[in-house]
Amino acid sequence: MTGNFDINSKLPGTKTSIFSVMSKMANDHGAINLSQGFPNFETDQKLKDLVFQAMKDGYNQYPPDSGVQTLREEIVKKIKTLYNKKYDANSEITITSGATEALYCAITAFVQKGDEVIVLKPAYDTYEPTVKLNGGIPVQIQLKGENYRVDWDEVKSAITSKTKMIIINTPHNPTGTVLSEKDMLQLQEILKNTNIILLSDEVYEHLIFDSEKHQSASKFTDLSEKSVVCASFGKTFHNTGWKTGYCVAPKNLMKEIRKIHQLTVFSVNHPMQRAYAEYLQTPAHYLDLSNFYQTKRDLFLNFIKDSKFTFTPSKGTYYQLLNFSRITDENDVHFAEKLVKKHGLASIPVSVFNINEKDNSQLRFCFAKTDDTLEKAAEILCKL
Ligand code: PMP
Ligand code: GLN
């Protein structure tokens, strides 16, 4: 077999993820890496000790496919306290291999050939390929203006008899904007009396700044009845490499999601789940996160205040967009490449997430980094 035969690719337009591309470029050039979203500091030693303890206690074989019971129960408590919604630990929560798997399972469970899925752009890079893989049709709607607001009238008029799902993400990657209570109420109104499923990507729920409140889909009674909410422990507890997250949804939806979960990974790493279950018993472990990251955001923005970049401070996530139109008129992909190769700093060009890769002269910088790294990165930015 030479491998020299025709392959009819199921995803012909899908390229290597920009996160892999930019992180590799950063490594190859010894650059500071503010591109892919991960912390360059350690996860809490207490949490690592809990994982090690779980291993020593013999939790090294398959856990239940939907996840460790005590962890699902802790998630129920957290959601009840924060968003006043009571999910059933047995039938409405599944632990997944990161939020990535949760998103994949939710889309695959419901989207069929010819179904339309509304996606707000710029959008995280897994949504649309997964929709297409299932024969669905992404319907793109551009977020508006400097602050990337949702035009709900446009969303409403994009709905057809084929609309199966709408995907939202708050706090939003890559823009660092958040949906307000008013946004969520408008969405709830639009989806009233429809069979449209809301897929709500809330991986940055605990990274929200300037006294904004996270507006989870699970907070809104009508909305929560048709919502799948996805979350990521990797983002919350500084351990993206452990690839553990979860999704919550009403029982009838979760039943279908679990069928796909069973076929993709069946179950998720066991010792980490035991550790998270115990770690979640101290709410400060996630409630203190907003302050921690807001301090980093402010430090980074203060370091670059005299640079030529312009910006609106991020309201959530650990990303900050910077506009470079006062520096150059080259496109963002070229500028990002030059920044790595010539100046030793990696970022993410935002056009890759936009409709028709529209370039607004913006780069995304991840500020989940040590203060020292942020200072060094800022020195480079200030010289441009
Ligand atoms: N959604 C968004 C918006 C993200 O930024 C990420 C990256 N963390 C994911 C989903 C995937 O999360 P995970 O790393 O838990 O798979
Ligand atoms: N979510 C991370 C980001 O936006 C990357 C995740 C990944 O590399 N797949 O940078």
C-alpha cells in the first residue's frame, strides 16, 4: 500500500489549529508564548497532591462513564449556589475530556444533515468543523462594533425551520467580552416556543472582571430547559493539560449526549476526577480566580500603556485584544508571524476566527502568565 489513493476529506477546509501553529512557532523561535491559552505557572500543589493520593488509593481503573459520582454532586452544588439551578447528578451531568469533548458530543448528538446552527463570529475554532462533520450548516452572524455586541434582531431573523442549535460563548474567546443579563433575556425570548437547542460554552465562567456577573444559561429558567452548558476544569484550575471538563443539560438532552460520549472516550481520567471532587469543596478555589486574573490583566495593560497599541480592557477570559493599526497596515497573520520571528513574542491573529477571515488589525494576547513574563512581553510591545 503506497497511501497514494484518493481520500475524500470530510473536512477539506479545516487547517491545523492556529493554537498549535502559533505555539510551535513560539517554540521554534524561542519566543515568549502569549498565543495559545494556557498558564505558564503551576497548578496548586494541593490539587496535585490530591491526584497523587487518588492514584495511591487505587483509583486507576475506569470510572463510571458519566464521571465520578462525588464530582458530579459537587458540580450540582456549585451550580445551585451560583446560578440557582438544581441539576440531577445522576442524569444531567457528564464529565468529559475537556470542554472540547463536551462541545463535540453536544453538536454530534443533535445536529443532523441539513440542520442549521447559528454561530456568532468571531467564534472558537471547533464549533463550525464539528457542525459540518455532522452534515450541518453553520449560519454565521458577525458580532458588532468595537465591543462585539450581539445584534439579537439579526439572530432572530436568521432563524428558519431548519435551525437546530445556536452556540454562544460567554465570557468570550477571543474578544474578552461578556453577555449581559439583558442579552440572555433577549435570547430566552427568541428561543421561546422553539425546539432550538442552546449550546452555551462557559469555559471562562470564573474569569470575569470589573464586577461583571457571569450570566450562565442555567440561571434562566426557560433557557436552561433547552441548554447544554459546557465547562472546563483546565481553564479554572490552571491545568489545561489534564483535559477534564463537563457538560450539564436537562435529562432528555443529556441522554443523547451520553450516547456520543460513550462512543468517543467512554470515560475520563479517574484520579483527576477524584481530586477535583475534593478540591471543589472549597469554593474560594474558583471564586478567587476573577481577582487573580483581573490583577494580571491590569498589570499587562499598565505595562503597555505607553505603547502604540490601542485596546478596550477585557471583561472576561484571560485574553486581551490589542489593535495594531497605529503600528502597521500589514495583515494580522503576517504581523503575528513577524512578531514571533523578529521580535520573539507569539500571539494569535484574530482574523482566523472571523467571517471570511476579516482582518481588523487585532492580535489576541493570553495574560495567564507570570508577572515577569508579562513584563518581558510588554517590553517587546512597547518598542514597536
Ligand atoms: N471553548 C473555548 C471558548 C475555549 O477557549 C476552549 C479552550 N480552553 C475550549 C472550549 C476547550 O476547553 P478544554 O481545554 O477544556 O477542552
Ligand atoms: N482554548 C485555547 C485558546 O483559545 C486553546 C485550546 C487548544 O489549543 N485547543 O487558546
